[in-house]
Amino acid sequence: MEIKSQIVESLQEIVGKTEIYLEVPEREEFGDYCTNVALQLKSQNLKLKTKSQKLKVSSQDNPRQIAEKIVELLKKDEELKNIIKRIDIAGPGFINFHLNNDVLLNVLTQIVSDSKNFGKSDILKKKKVCVEYTDPNPFKEFHIGHLISNITGESICRIFEANGAEVWRADYFGDVGVHAAKSIWGIQKKFQEDKIALSDLENITLLERVSYMGAGYARGSTAFEADEKAKEEIGKLNSILYICAQKMGESEGRKSKINYDPEKKYSDDEINKVYDLYVNGRSWSLEYFETIYKRLGTKFNGYYPESVVGEVGYQLVKDNIGKVFEESEGAVIFKGEKYGLHTRVFINKHNLPTYEAKELGLAPTKFKDFQYDKSVIVVGKEIKEYFGVLVQALKLVEPELGNVTQPLCTGMVSVPSGKMGSRFGNVVTVTGLLDQLKKMIEEKYLSTSYSDLEKEDISEKVAQGALKYAFLKNSVGSDFIFDINASVSLDGNSGPYLQYTFARTQSVLAKSGRSGEWKSKSDKVEPNIEEKSLLRQLSHYPDTIVMSVKNYSPNLICNYLYELAQRFNTFYNKHRIIQGDKGNGGGEDIEHFRLTLTSATGTVLKSGLYLLGIQAPERM
């Protein structure tokens, strides 16, 4: 049983079913764990009766008196005596637990003997979790605004896996919709102005093609807002693109049961003028996305285009008219007011599925591929209210899916220069940003002693570490500003700082010429203040992983790793690890212990960085 779980179980034997909050104190003198259960019991005005009837208190007892009675009972717990050195009370009734040194040293043994599994749990064993994230739109560049979903989603996947779950990574992309129509419209206008054709784009690089399409989107988006004629043309083009998507599906052997143009408004000539640009542009976009996914270390299990799931959602809406949805002015709507929400359109007056209908069709489509127990969808918080309507409609149409769907809303990221976005034409692309970070890292940290191959490898890993950590250290849902200079600092709370600390542990171990495996008996070493501080932090790693999955919070791992790195560097700067001269207070046991402590720190840093999607170079 884990240390924290054992303490919680002992407390519950005394106080009954009251929820126990066992936390790590901010100040080490208050022990390894603390609980406010005595204050909690008093504030809830409970009768304090338990099955075992162990706790005898009166209504006149204050929280500290309740805490004293709890502590007296805890001291009689024989199992707890094996792990707890001391229990004391602080303030108005906080109970503090101080672990035995042997327990902390045993954690060290666990880390070095089972480095691949330390920290992992099986609390989600046999559970199947689908995580949908990234969700970029073709015909546009993949910019920093999209990146937060990818980085958050991939980390969430790894944290679920570390807790025993089987994970399905899903990517949902918008290959139809008004955004695509804006891009196609803008690209066509640029073709006319630049006097080029689709075939000319095939002769330039993939990144140049994507950049051209992104410029088309900016052009179309601006015109849509400012020019009524352009807005009408884009609206018509939107309908044609749905037909193009169906035609493309049929060429791939996928049959459609839905007719988006029952009145034959659009001629074959109108459709064919758009078809090749649509198919090629979509293909180039998806190829471009894959280069980014590969670079970022993401590999999806399933890809879900709006053009496909939209048809599923369209049919679900049609089948539930009169039960969940209703017709209104030529459209089909969901009235959410009766659920404390608002009304949303699911099929518009042009007989096209809206984003809502597409999302509705996405859930059963994903479930068909992977029979999940939980579906987590990483989305921007700006569409939180929209998602509330969607989930409510899903609960009514497919209750077994709606009841296990969890939107995870991320915050908005900006840069110090201010607003950015595809429609403004001032896009900060992921490729450009990573390349800029790599250049900064090479210039600041990589000396001429590195070969070109080493520089390329290390600068790429550190650039990604800088970017990912800068995003993940903020709590999910909070807005933040990405500061590129702070992200690459080796002095602050950054990815490179953690990577550098890991590289330092590996350098020490390499210089020692020893494995660092723990073999000495614990009674031969009495940890000093810095060593014990480091041991305590290492012991909290399993708890941190469990808390991060329960709260969908990669930032908890960031906070943990930063504290671990700080404690190791304090230990490193204050004490000699490789003893050299074994006299003067040094010795074989101390050296071996400190090398083991260094090895364990490196193991946990590397493990935690992996959960954040960050690689740990052994040399920096």
C-alpha cells in the first residue's frame, strides 16, 4: 500500500466516512503530510460517530482537542508505527505526520530497483479513455494558438497511461465549414491576382503551399466581415464544399446516404471548379499536420474529419426531431433553456450540419472505433458554453456516451506583442517558433565542443522542452502570455532548467564510474537536511501522478519537478557527491548513498518530463 493511502486508511478507521484531505505541507518542519480533518469535523458539526466507535468527543470539544484525541488513537495503530516517526499538532488543529527515515530510504530503493515503473499506479487499470485534442483546421497554418490543445492533450494521455488506463488518441479536423470556404475563396482570389493556377502550387515546398493557403484564409476572413457580396459567395461556396467532400468520399469507396443539394442548386461545373483545389489543399494540410505531430512526438490512433462525422450527426438530429430537436424557420434547433442553457442550431436553413451536429456525430463514431469508458475533449474555454449545450443534447440522444463525456477547457495563449490569429494575418507558426527557439538555445548554451549533429539533437529537444513546459506549467483553463526569453532560461521555472538538472545528474554518475544502485544498509547513513529534503520530495512523486490525473492537471507535475530540481541543486551545491578523499567525514557509504540519490533524482526527472511530452537529453 502507498504511504499516503496507508495514512488515509488509518484516519478513516477513526473518523469514519468523512473525506480525508492529506496534503504535503509547504514548510518541511511541519512534516511530510498534514491533514485538517479535525477542523473539518468541527465545521461540519458532525456527531463523530463511526462504525468502530473509536473516537469519543463531545460537542464542546474544539478542533485542537479533537485533533489530540485522533492523534492518541493513531499512536496505537501498529501498522502506522512502521512508517511514522512522529505525529504532532499545529495551530488550531492541523495534524502533521513525520515519516521514518527507513521509509524514505525504502522509496530510494524502489526507484533504483524499478526505475521504469516507479510512480505509476493502477487506479485506472482496465479503464479505456479516449482523449480528443489538437483538432486543427485544414487550409490554415498550424499556429501557436492550436498548440496548447496538442501539448495539453498529449500530456493528459501520458498521465492517464501512467495510472493504468488504455488510451485512444483522437484527432478531429475541420475539412468542411465556413472556415474552409473562406480559405478556398481567398485562394481563388489570390490565384487571379498572382496569375497562377493550382498546378503552380505543386512546384513549391509544402510549407510554402500551406503559407499560401493561410494567406487565402486571412483574405477570405476579412472579406467575409466587410463585404456582403463576398459573404454571399463564401456562403454558397460552403455548400459546394460539402458536396465536394461527399464526392471525394465516394472516390475512396465511402457511400453517403445524405443529399446536401436535393434541389440541384449547384451545377457539375460549379462543383468541378472547386473540387481539385479542395482535395489537394486538404491533402497538403493533413500532410503538413503530420510533420508537426511527428516533431512534437504525437501519434494519433484515429482521425475524424468533419465531413464524415457531420453526416452521422446530421442523421442523429433528423432521427430525433420531435424528441430532442425541433424545426424552426427552416432549421433544426435544440432548445437548451429548459436545462439552464441556450438554444443552438444543429442543422441550418441550408440543410447543412453545424458544428453542433458534427460534434454530436463524433461521439458515436469514436466509440465505434474504441469502446471507451471516458471521453475527454480538449477545447478552448471560449466555447465552454457551446459545449455545455452539446453535452446535454448528447446525453439525451446517446446517454451512455453523453454521461461519460468530459470537456477539458484550456486557457488562451498570447504573446507579449498582443493579439494574433489566422484571420489577422499575423500568425506565429509552430515550425517558425521552434526554429527560433533552437537558434536561441544554440547561441546561448551550446558551445563549439558539440558536433553539428549533437547541436541539432540537443537544441531540438531543449526547444521543445522550453515550449511545452511554458504551456503546461500554467493550470489548465488559465490564460497566459508566452514569453520566449523566460521559456529558455536556465535560472527560472522552465523546461530547460529541468532538462539541465537531469543532464547534471547524468554527468555526476558518468564521472563516478559507478552504477549508483542502492546496496548499502540504511542504518549506515543518516541523511542530512538537504538529503532528507530531496528524499521527501522523491517520495511524493506517486501521489503527484495520481492527483494530476484526478484533476486533469499536468501543471501539478510541473510544480513537483521544479521543486525536485531545486532541492537537488541545493544538495549538489552544498555537498560533495563523489568523495575523492574518503577521510574528513567522507566514506564509501556516503558516496554510494549520494550517487544513489543522484540516480533516483535523474530517474524521476526523466519520468516526469516524459509525462509532459518532454525529452531529457543526457548532455547540455
